[in-house]
Amino acid sequence: MAITVNRKTIHFYPNPKRVISQFYMPVKEDRAQTIVNKILQLSEEEVSRILNQILSNFSKRHRNISKIFENSFNSLKEILANINNNKKQLSLKKKLLIGSYFTTEFSIESTAFFNPSIVEAPDQSNLEEGQKRIIVSFRATGEKHISSIVFRQGIIDKDNSLIFQPEGRLVDVPKTIKRYVYKKKIFLKKLAEMHIHKDVINIVMDKLGETFIYGELKQSIEETRKQVKVTPSKTKVIEALMWVARSHYEIKFSLDTAISERVIFPVSYTEVNGIEDARFVKFTDDNGKVIYYATYTAYDGFTILPKLMKTTDFYHFKVMPIHGAYAQNKGMSLFPRKIEGKYAMISRSDGINNFIMFSDDINIWEKAKKIQEPLQSWELIKIGNSGSPLETEKGWILITHGVGPMRSYNLGAVLLDKIDPTKVIGRLKEPLLIPNEEEREGYVPNVVYSCGSIIHNNELIIAYGMSDYASGFAGIPLDELFEKLSDH
């Protein structure tokens, strides 16, 4: 007898109305100078008239649109320096008007809204008995299939129905804070993992101390360029150095934003083509401190880089790469606590099988043990995790995904030993969730995929993406799931 699957009635679909602003360079530099010159020739009266129309048209779509235009203007320093005008003599309105021509909107959710993860929210106050406040993250995809992370907040009630807050009217990007102290030893190790060994690395790194900051690395690179002949191969190595350095950053959102208004858009060059499939987990340290971690895949159009994000309040996020010989490929998920004093992570370092890794350092993963390989017909191509393991009295429930015929993605489940999670003590023979007729149509057909689940009121609630287009939720009775897991 099949396990009961209670599909929730709530769904999330792409919404083209959700937009952010971006700096925009529409033309080559010489043409940009021409545009700026023509604006400079306008009278203050004409500037006021045009700017007022623009502000009227866009002020309701963005928080502080005038500040956005000012930031775009300030991004034109090099172009403005080549124009025979003193930037300080320009009126504020003229600066804002120039900035508006170099600003564009990006619809972050216009293409897809999928692959969610779900966690218990930090704030559990003012709830009725049997309720739990949750935060759901989604992979939102817009133009050119560029992905970002967005959030929604809701409540699971005593009957396990989902009630979400209405989404905020405006969308806000954070202020980027590029502050990070690099350890030379770890930095060199990451370069070695990427098989970057050119002698120019030593020239650059020898100028730095055992720890350094981004600006010091940049200065060392500039000095090296003057010191040695920079060949095309050395140029690629230097670019790789900066690529790794830029993958560390911090971001902070304004305190007056609702969580549905916050979007984590690609910041570093390592993720310029997308932030993919974040798996959030509420992690409780041995001292009782709670930190929310998310593993995700950064994509620059050519290379993927596994990365780790952490926050305690969903306002301030720190982002860093994950290092180590087995910190490769997509789809890592962190256990919600340490196992015998070590961090534990599910991975798929070979792209086919599920592994478990242990480490003393959450950023460095050097050892892995295979715990699961494809067995059933619906998962023969490859398997992977679908979010962090969930702790129960009977063991760790790990939701998996399997790829089978016609490149169809289905969800499964395994049960790992609570004390020694390298041991698989239960495994479903049949899929737990397969795409129905509504769910199989989308950007990538025949796919259900999850980045995280939660247990509430004796029910496993899976947040899942539908064919890389939309998102839904399904409830699975825990008793039925355990019964099936114990059979196999």
C-alpha cells in the first residue's frame, strides 16, 4: 500500500511584478559619454521636468528611487572623469537624471519560483498551541535564467495547514559589505583544489602576510603586474585569485524590510549567473546557540562553487566558499547539529551517489564515506539529497531525489542511524513523491525537487519545486513513513 501524500492547496508561482534595480551600462564608454554630455546640456528646468516624470513613474516600485539613481551616477566615475565638467558643480537633480539613464529594473521572479527549503523561524512568539512559525526560501529566477534567494514567512497551524503572510510590495537588495580576513594557508589550499599552480601565485602571495584582506591582495596583484610579464596564462591565474577572493562577503538588509522584501541577489563574480538551490537548516551548536546555515551552488556561467551562508536573524548574512577535496559538485546539506563533536554533511561529490562527511571545521571537508547508491529503477541515473536530515527518535530522515527514465526526478527517503548516520537502516523501495499531471509541466518537465522539509504535529511537510517552475507543499504521515522504511 502506498504512503499517503497530502498535497497542500497553497502554491507559489513566478511573479513578474517583483523587481529590483541594477546599475546598467547600455552602451560602450564613448557612447555613454555622449549620453551624459547631452544631459549636461539640458537646462535645469528641462532636467526638473524629465526627472519628475521618472520619479512619478518609478517611485512606487522601489524604496528610495532617488538614492538608487544617485548610486548609479556614482558608478560612472571613470566616464565622468573623461568629460570636461566638474562633477561637484552638478546639481543634485542633474546627477539623479544622469543616474536614471544608467539604471534598469530586473524582474527577479519572472521565470521561475522553485526548489524551496523550509525552517523554523527565529521568532516563535505570540502563537497559539500547535502552531509553528516558518521561513521558506525559494530559488527565484528571472531574465537570462539568473537565480537569487527570496523568502516567505508563514505559520503551520495545529491541523498542519499553511498560512503565509502576504508578500511585501517592494523588493530590497542589501548593502554589500566586503570585509573578510583571509588565511594564506587556506587560500592556497583552495587554489590547489582548483588545480591552479602557476608560479605567479607565489609572487603575489609572498608579498602578503599570513593573513590579509581583499585590498591587500588587490594591491599585491597590481605590484606583480608591474614586476613580471603578464602572459595570457598568468592573466587567467590572476583572475582566479580574484575570483576566489570575491567569493567571501557579508550582506545586511535594512531593519524596516519585511522578510518577503529581502532578496539575496548574486554579488560576487563566482555567482554572477546565479545562486542555486539553497538548503537552509536551523543548526544548534553544542553550547545551545542557534545559527541558520545554508549551503548553495554559486555559478558564474562556466564553473560551480559550493558555498556556505550563515545568519542568526535573516537580516545579516555572511557568505564564504566551502573548501576541501570532497567539497565538490552540487547538493550539499548540513546536519542540524554536530555528531560526536564533528560537523556532518550529506554530499554527492562524485555526482552519482550520496556520501556523508565529517569535519572539525564547517568550511573544510576532506573525508567522505559513501552511504547510498542508485538501486531502484526510478533512480538509476543518479541520486542526491533533498535537504538537511531531520532528527527523530527512530533516526535521521533524509529526503532524497532520484533521476530515472526520461530524466524524471522523484523524491525518496532513507533512514539513517541516529548515533552513527553512516548506517542506512531504512530505505523506500518506491518513490515518496512523483510529479502529477499538474506538476510535470514546466521549464524542466517531469521534476519534483526539494531543498528542505520540516516535521510538525507528527507529519513530514515537504516543500518542493514543480518542474523548475513553481512550488508546492506535501504532507506525509510520519507513522506511515516509518512503517515503510522499516519494511526495507
